[in-house]
Amino acid sequence: LTPIETKAKVATTGVDENGNTWVYDKITKTLTFSGDGNISDFEMDGHSDEPKWYKWSDETEHIVIEDGIKGVGSEAFWGFVNVKSITMSDTVVQIGDRAFEDCLSLKNIILSKNLNKIGKSCFESCESLREITLPNGLKKVGAFSFCEKLTNIAFPNTITQMEKGILSGNKNLKS
């Protein structure tokens, strides 16, 4: 018997559990979601299967959530350490718990103007994030803790619930 070397083909497109399509562009390092539902939840517990787009978690630099997507699932992009920007259409109304936690290189976020909920620890440990403006109409907001470079954050007066320790560990926060 002679060993044969094979290379598995890695998907650059797929469909999540909720019927949304994702596409990874290797040239621009952009992961784009389109559809009309919520991006699937994921539990980073060491037992569950990772979503297929996680293959690109170390390479992705930009995440684009297109018109039609209504929500971002819990832990959907947890640990995408090289993501620099997130652009979200105005159809997104909620972001799940820890959805963007540990996105260490994240610098720019364009949030949906219609966002009403940001889940627990959603942007925790986004070390490169410097400032963020939360949209009017936002009611519930999770932690932005340990965003060490965060200097500015603006909270709208519509917020009715904040996660305990929302800004802990942000040693450079000025306003």
C-alpha cells in the first residue's frame, strides 16, 4: 500500500441552520451573510460542531451582515481574532450573547440603526476597539468590558437594562 496525499476542499460558501447564506472571499478576507433570518447560535463548549464559516475565523478581517438578516446568534463570531471591521444592515434588531467576544483586532463597527438588544458580553475583550456609538432605540446592552483601547462610548437614553460590569477593565475610557 502506498499512501496517497489528498487535500480536502474547504467550503467558501454555505448555508447556516436558519437558511441564511454565508460567503467567504479569500481575496478581501470578507465573510458576508445574507438571508432573512437570524444568523445561527453557536455554543463554544468543546462538544458542539463548529459552524462551517468557523474555518475562516483566523483569516477573516471583515464581516458584512447584509439587508434581510434580523439577528446575530450567540457566539456566532466569538474569537475571530483578526476581524477589523463589522458592517451590519439596518434590518438587524438583536445581537446574541458573546457574538463578537474576543475579536481582538476589531476597530470599526457600523451597527444597525434599528438594534434594540446587544447580548451579554457581546463585545467583551475587543482590545482594539476605540470608540462606539450605540443607536437610539437600543433597550438592552451587554458588556464592553476589557476593551482596553476604548476611549469613547455613547449610550442613548432609551436603554432600560445594562449588564453588570458593562465597562469594567476599560482603563483608557475618557467619555
